[in-house]
Amino acid sequence: MTQGFKKSALSEADIISKFILPAVKNVGWDDMTQIRQEVKLRDGKVIVRGQAAARMKVKSADIVLYHKPSMPLAVIEAKANKHEIGKGLQQGLDYASLLEVPFIFASNGDGFVFHDKTKLGTHEASQLESTIRLEDFPTPQQLWDKYCRWKGYKSEHLPVITQDYHDDGSGKSPRYYQLQAINKTVEAVAAGQDRILLVMATGTGKTYTAFQIIWRLWKAKAKKRILFLADRNILVDQTKNNDFQPFDTAMTKVTGRRVDPAYEIHLGLYQALTGPEEHQKAFKQVDPDFFDLIIIDECHRGSASEDSAWREILEYFSSATQVGLTATPKENDEVSNIEYFGEPVYTYSLKQGIEDGFLAPYKVIRVDLDVDLKGWRPTKGQVDKNGELIEDRIYNQKDMDRNLIIDERTQLVAETITSYLKRTDPMSKTIVFCNDIDHAERMRRALVNCSPEHVAKNEKYVMKITGDDELGKAQLDNFINPKKKYPVIATTSELMTTGVDAKTCKLVVLDQGIQSMTKFKQIIGRGTRIDDRYGKLWFSILDFKKATELFADERFDGEPVRVKEANAKDFDDEVELEDIVSGDEAIEDANAPFASDDIDPDTVVDPTPPSGSYDENTGDPLDPMDGGDEISEPRVKYHVSGVTVEKIAERVQYYDTDGKLVTESFKDYTRKTMAKQFSSLDEFTKKWNDAERKQAIIDELAEEGIIWDALEQEIGKEMDPFDMICHVVYDQPALTRKERAESVKKRNYFTKYGETAQQVLNNLLEKYADEGVQEIENIHVLKVKPFDEMGRPLEIIKKAFGDKTAYLAAVNDLEAAIYQSA
């Protein structure tokens, strides 16, 4: 070691490169396939307030060790040598919990603290953590053997379990939760489990995960003929053209009601495989043991219902391993994904996706209309626009656009949507969920009339996209394509509730009565995708029907619970039984798959899609009022106008850290965030004054979710970030930048400098007053007015201060003077 070398002075990066990596490689870990550095597991949660958003900074795991690229084994967290050897262990445990690996190492370059979870529950549990020398780091084989024993792998299963995922050479690899879902499914298949359920929130890459599962099982020759089953044509086409492309010539789409046995990978619309008539049951063209793996996409839509058309296919191929994929497992008395597939082998929730920064958070604007909450009652003998005598009763929110159409209500909803878009961005992709196709058409017309200037530019600015409208459906691809500007606003009823990958959708409007939690989660999923390239980090929900009250329901992001039918004899209290029968839970299935919203919620509805309730070729749901077979008699819908309708409340709520909606200002959020970072005003002031660059602290707080733009919108734009924090968090006087600048001038601060230096510093102070401390810390400020009139930056620095070091010291002194009263 060179003379004068101090290990304690080395950076964390030096410790990794000079001590940790050599120790790991010396015992046989392969640098190309088994060692990854700076492994970013999360993207960083997005914080939203007002129209501003910021990503919180996330740390990366220093080193992750793998048996193979598909199988992580261990996490190593490094710290500089000035720290204690085990300082990084807790951080490593956090990363290990995401990867579900049992081996965690922490090091400062002197050795390792080794946390070994495989010892839990054994006689070695007292040795859960031990200190080992650098040269005693475990070999790949040692950790792999321990890992296999810990997981309970059998040797005959290893060829399947260790099969690599598909690598397209772009550097893309499964995210940590996708890898978990893939590995757990492959392990279950290898162990002989024949019914498997995966629950992954909308927007988390279920199809990509399914592809990798199929790829590994297919490549390992564990499964040779595979069927990917979906219920919408657009889902099948998207899958075939995107994620499943690597299957190439081994893959086919089932068309013309024919299953071609020459192919190994089959993508099928279940409507193309079966039908009410025996000659339509194309799946029977092959033997029951033809497929040995079936993946059912969006399996909540009916595959687990005993009398559904899906079930007929699944039971015919009962010998095949069947994997159900869903964001919303359906659990009620008629349909149970869990009863059919078993408990999920892996669940990745919406809440976890938002916390990790992979899914977009939301803000909710709840709009209450007086006719909805107070109700509307016709006058005696009043008839509607069609001459129908209106039944005399009070019509409330649940009746609107189901039993009663009020033109002025439709108009006010359209005006509210248009006003919101004008305040934010009129070109934000927007989905308006209506009660039925008739409602979607009326809403389309109202929105067109509210935005004539945009419709004049392109008549497709507003489109109705529903199952009955070929022109509208033809625009669906353009709506979900980020590169296509039009359509901007889509009105719909059922067609876009699921399976529509609208990454850039920024506004979801709810003017539809929703009781089904499954349906609600699917609708919310239309906005949860993030697309950084197009600035889509969050989305808004404009709610006119109190649908977002379902966010408060513990079922929204909780574990699915199997609901069993209750009998009268189970209850002694008749009132309690009546509450169960007549409450919202009793109508959960009124919104079952493919059921029309025109069905009376008190009607018992078979969750199986009846013949004629969907398009045979596309799988798109039809509405009974638009040519499909009617499931029940359509109710009378009264249509009136001339009613005064007003907004009586509008409340904005935000997604909070615990997954709940909160009504809070950004001031409140800032106070809570600062309380986690600093215990007092003195602590914050000391850190600010000690910092060589204030910008570093500003950036640090921004990474914790403090959005300076949002804070400025609430308290004004003339304050320094330092003063905004002091005022908002610590109730200090609201000093403006101009007031601080004037205080410096009054103290005759500049007299200790020469004439040219005084001029430069005075100009910097003016820059501070106008634009903030960030501006004067940037040396490039010397290139702009009024400095450009004094010469080039190096000339100014040399003439006024002698050299760059002296100039930077003068800037630091100026900052100290600015914050002298702090």
C-alpha cells in the first residue's frame, strides 16, 4: 500500500472498487453474468400538488449478486471506511425484501457483516448475523446450495426453474416485482401446481410478465403448446404485435374458428373459440390434452364463473396448467377467482406501484350537483320531452342518466370538464365514463358544443368510442397512441373500462354510477400508467357521482376476500339481514362482466355474457339498447329540460403516503416532509448557512417531494426557497428576496471591494432579487445581461477578483450577507 494512504479517506465508490469487488470476484463470482452494480429497484414516487409534480429520489442497491440473470441471490451495501462495518445493513435488508433474497452483506472495506435469513427457524438462528473477513466471502456455489435448500428446490425441477428470461439485447429486464411474479409462477409450475393466480395492478406489465413466463417454460421444454386466452380483440392484437413478438413463426392468432395444430403458441379470443352452437366450439378441433399451458388474461371477466363460456374451454383442457392474470380478482358468491385458481402466488398492488414510482398517483376533484344531492321531483302531471307522464317521486344521484335525463345537468358536467381542461391543458387525453351508450352520445354533443374552437381545428377532438360505433372504435388506436393528437376526449360506457392501454390519459371523468369494486379499479387503471417521455406522471379524476368514495373501501387495495352467500337462518336479527340484502354489496354483480348498466340494480344478473351481449369478432361489449340481445326489459327513461342545475361543492383531494385520499394544501405536505428532515428551525438554518451551494439543499428537498412551483403558487413567487420554508414550516416573517437584497445594500456591504467587484456583486444581488439564489450560484450568469456589457466571464473575474477561486469566495460571502439575519 502506498505511503501516506488513508483508507478512512476513501469514498464509498473507492471502497467498492478497491476492496469489495476484488473480494467477491476472487472467490469466483462472474463479473458479466452474476454481478450488477447500482441496481435501481424503484423509480421514485411522484408527488403531486396543484398542476405541479416531482419525483422523489430513490437510492440504488450498490451490488446485487445473481445465480443467473433471472435469479437474484444476495445484496451487498457499501459505505465509506469512516463508517462502522455494518452501517449499510438495514438499507440492504430493504432491498433484499423487494428481491426476496435471503443473503445480505454490509461492508466498509474492512470485512463484511453477513445477514443470513436461511438460518431463521433452525438451530443456527442465534448466528443470524456474523462478521466475516474479506477473503472469506462465500463462493457462488456455497450461496446457491444454501438458497436451494432454503427454497426447497428439488434437483429435477432445477432445469425449469433456472431457465433464463428472454433478453432482447436492449438492456430491458424485468422489474423486481415482475421477476418475482415470473419466478414464483415458474416455480409453482415446476412443482406441479396446475392452477395459478397472479394479481398485478393495471399498468404494471401483466402481458410482458406473461410473455416471460411462457418463454421460460417453453424454452425449458416444460410446456410445449400454449394458449394465451383474452376477451378483447385489441388485447390479442397488442399482445401479438408487441410483447409476444419474439415467438415469431412459432406463434399464431386463432382466426376463422380454426385451431391450427402446426403452431406451438396460440393467441385466441375466447369468442373465436366457442359459441352457443356446437359447430362454433372450435376448441374441440384438438384433443383435450393438446394444450399443456393456458394463460387467461383479465381472468376476472368470467373465467371463474361455473357456467361461463370461458369455463367451458378451461374444463375441456383441464389437464393443462392454467394461469389466471388480473388486476382485480373477482370475489363474490357467483364468481371466485381464488376458488378456481387458488390463492395468488404473487400480488403487486396499485398502492405499491404508486409508492415505487411505477404507477401514476392521482388527484380527485369531487363535484357535487344540487339535483344529485337534493333530488328533483316532477310537478303533478308533468310529462317529459317525449310526452311520457313522469312517475311522481324524488329522483336522486343514482337516477341521473339511468331513469332521468336532465339536459341542463349534462350541459353543466360538459362545461365543468371543458373548464378544467382549459385551466390545465385542452389537449390532455380524457376518458369520460357515462352510464350507457345513449348517455355517451349526449355527452359527446355537449362537449363538442363547449369546445367549438378545438372541434373547428379537428372534428375528432371529441369522439364517442363505444361497442356499437364502428367509426368511434376505429379511432381507439389513435386515442391510445401518444404520437396521435386526436381524438383528445373519448366518451364511453363499457368499451374502455378494461384492456385499453392509454398511457397518456391525464383525465378520467366519472359520470357513471359504479357499485362494483372490480369495475371501479379497472376504470381507475385507465389513468395509472406513467409515460415520462410525454410528461405523464400523474392524472386527475373528475368525479360527479361520488364513485371515488370507493377509495375509502378497504377492498380497494386490500386482499380479495371470498364472499359466501348468507342465508336467513344465519341471522337472528331481521334488520341486520335486510341491511346485507339491500345494501351496495347486494348489487356488486349488477356490474358483472359484460352486464349492461341499463339493467336494474335490483335484478339478479347472470355474470356470464349472454349470446349477443358481445361482438363475436372483437369481444367488445354491446349495450342492450343498441342491437344486442336484451337481458331484461329496459326501464323507462324520462327526458326533461328547463331545470336549474348548479354546483354546490367542489373539493380537491390527493393521494397520500398511506394510500388514502387527503384534502390538504401543499403547505401541509411541506410541513410534514420538513419535520422528517429537520427537528427544528435552528437545524435547518445551520444546514442552509453551512452549505457551499444552496442549490444542493434546494435539490435535496425537491427529491423529497417538495415542489417549489406548487409552493410558490400557494404563497407567492417573490420569496426565496429558504424564506418559503421558514415562513410555511416555522411561522417566520415572510421576507421577500427584494427585502433581503435591500437589507444587504443598507449595510454598505460592498465597500470592502474594489469598484469593478462592487459592480459585479451589485448586479448579482439584483439577479438574486429578481430570480433567486440559484441564479447567482451559476457561473454562467456572467454571460447574460448586464454582465455581457462588462466583457467575457473570465475577463470579468480576472479584472474584478483576480481568479475564479476569489470570485467563488466573494459569491459565498454575498450569500452569507443575504442570509445574515437568518
